[in-house]
Amino acid sequence: MHAPPSKTQSRGAFGSRLGFILAAAGSAIGLGNIWRFPYTAGENGGGAFVLLYLVFVIGLGLPVLLAELSLGRASKSNPVGAFKRFFPKTLWPYVGGLGVLTGFGILAFYVVVAGWSLSYLGRAFTGTFDGAITAEESGVLFTSIISNPTETVALAGVFLVLTAVVVRAGVGGGIELASKILMPVFFVLLLVLAGRSLTLPGADEGVAFLFGTDFSKLTGQGVMSALGQALFSLSLGMGAMITYGSYLPDKENLPIAGAAVAFFDTAIALLGGLIIFPALFSQGVAPDEGPGLVFVVLPTIFHSLPMGNLFAIAFYGLLSIAALTSTISLMEVVVAYFVDERGWNRNKSVLVIVPATLMLAVPSSLSQGGMDFFTDFIGGKGFLDTQDILFGNISLSVGALLISIFVGWKWGAKEALQEMDNFSLGGVWSILIRFAAPIAVGAVLVTFVVGLFGE
Ligand code: PHE
């Protein structure tokens, strides 16, 4: 065992602004953009949901992102320590604690879906997507994959171990460099796929679905989902960006870095939508199919691309990598907490976190047809969906509400602005974080809770 390094040494920092942007964008860009965004938009009627999501990203997500990054950089600490640093004898550190718990909860279902992606990658290698496959056949394949408990639990485990290996080593030059090469490749692949999808017969219906605004289809739950999706996609409300902000070098311009992350994340989500919906309408798949949407739709278009199977390999490979850079940030939040607050080393932290997460991942795996009890868990929803709503929507919203109140009022917008390098829009940001964010998030949450009881 090495002697424990001093606190400042052990924390480390990103090498440059680019390094930070890549790691933070790596956290933000993941299954949330390619898997969750299209199916959630599909379930909520399309365009009106997308518009609302964009409003939430700009009006709430970006301000909260800057708030979290500032809090992280100013405190140089994990989410619990960040609150403790400024107000130790208060209840505020529990907000950080909720974040750590949420990180664990999201990780536990996220690795299950990431495991599906690995499974598709394996099948791409064996030539499954070589020839034409109808939406129906693709649906059957998907169901058979996700309802097989042995394979899905094993792959979720593999994904957790991969994550742990990187997190244990510390987020160093490795991922920074890898993201620098792989993210642009991923972006190009997405552009090609969008190009193919948009030229399919009937593609315009998909575009109309994504961008046409029919507010009649938007429910209270849909509004909650749009807020949850904006927060989830930007990795907000649970302290991932507090943690990553704590590694952002002081000399880097924080608002520019934050804006770049939000821009790339949103662009990739929209690109995801531009791939899925045209393909979906041209194949006659229903948009409200749920979590299987992307996995069912994409295989139906690979064969119509030159080198379709190679394309499928590249796509699922990169989707898995995008998921990995997100799971790294989820696990990093929990590890940073154990390292900073409990004095554990990284090794011990991951050795505890991996089995604990896998245990919580098992019921999610089994909820896709493997075991009836988890498939129909609460109110007709399976365990995985329940986890997603609880941690991926509600908890993130509560976290974002409390973080905006803390940064806007308790710690203070003025203090936070000190971290924002003469931010020219500082005045607008203050108003958004002090008033708009807490009022809007609070209102959405209250409406949602009232709706739950009103049913
Ligand atoms: N933003 C990630 C995605 O869109 C998921 C995530 C949420 C990661 C919260 C970290 C924290 O896939």
C-alpha cells in the first residue's frame, strides 16, 4: 500500500480547459442523449416536449450547470464537502448526500442499459446486422436479449468493472485523450446515420414529429419528464458537475467551458432524435414504444448503409464508450465522497461500490421480462423505469432546486460570480439562479406530486 497522498495531491485536476470540457461533455453525453431522449420525447408526443426540453436546458440547465461548477471549483471538494466547506454546521451537506445517493441509484440502472449496448456490440461483431431486419424481427431480438437475466446481469457487471478500473486509476490523461479522439468520431458517425435516416421514405414525418409543436399531447408528467431529461442529460442535480468543477483549473474560464458542454450535449441529443424519428416513421414503429425504442429502430437501417455491419460495430462501440464516460462520472461522485469525507482510498471505494451497485442492478435487469415481480413493480412500471423516474427525474429535480437556492441565496450569487471570470451575463445568471430556477423547478415538482395524488 502506498502512503496516503496529501489531500491536495490526491484530488488532482484536469490538465486544461479542453481536458475539462471533454471529461464534462463525456459525463453529459451518454445514453441520456441517444437512448433516453428519443424514447422520452416519443412517449410525450414529440415536438412540444422537445421545445420545453430546450427551454429547460437554456433557462435552467445552463444556470444550474454554472452554479454547480462554481461551487465545485470554489470548494475543491466532493458534493458533500462542497456544502460543508462553506456551512459546516447546517443541514446543507445533506443536499450533497442526496446527490451521492442519487449517483449510486442512477448508476445501478444505467449499467443495465449500457450492458444492452455491449450485447448489441457483440452481436454486431458476429454479423447480426449484416442483412435486412424488419422492425418486428428487431423487436423480437431486443426482447430476447433484455429478458435473459444471465446475459444482462453479467454485462451490467462487466460494465461496472470497466468503470471501476478507470475510476480507480483516477481520471487522468487516458480518458482525456481517448475522449478527444473518440467523441469526434462518434459525432461524425451520428451525422452519417442522421443523413441516412433523413433520406428514408417518410422521413419528413419523423422530422415533423420531432419539431412540430402540438401542445395538446403534453401532460403534467410530460413537463416533469422534460425537466428531468434536461437535468439528466447535463448530469445536473446530483453533484457530478460539482465534482468535475472541483478539478477545473482556476485559470480556465468557467462560463465558456460550461456553455461548450451544454452545447455539445444538446446538439448530440437532437442529432439522436434526427436519427431515430425519421427511421421510426419510415419503418412504421410507434414512437411511444418506451425504453426499447433506439435498440429496436436502429438495426433496421444499418443494412441500408454502405458497410452496414461495420457501421453497427462502430456505433455500438462508441455508444458503449459514451455510456462509459458517463458511468465514470457517476461512480466518481460516490468515490470522491468516500475519499474526501471518509478517508478511504480509491481502491477500497470501488471495491465496496461495485458489488453494492450490482446488487441494485440485478432487479433492474430482471425487470425486463426476466421476473414478473420486478417487471410490474409499481403502478405497472418495472423496476428499471421506477429507478429512472425516482433517481433520474425526481431526485435530480429536488437536487437542482436545493442547489439553486443554496448558490443563489445561501452561499450567494455574488460569491459564485467570483468564480465566473468576469462573466458578462452575470446579472442574467443571478436572476435565473435566484428566481427562475427555484420557482420553475419548485412549480414543476409540486404539480407532479399533486398529480400523483390526484390520480
Ligand atoms: N448525463 C448522462 C447521460 O445523458 C447521465 C448522467 C446523469 C451522468 C447524471 C452523470 C450524472 O447519459
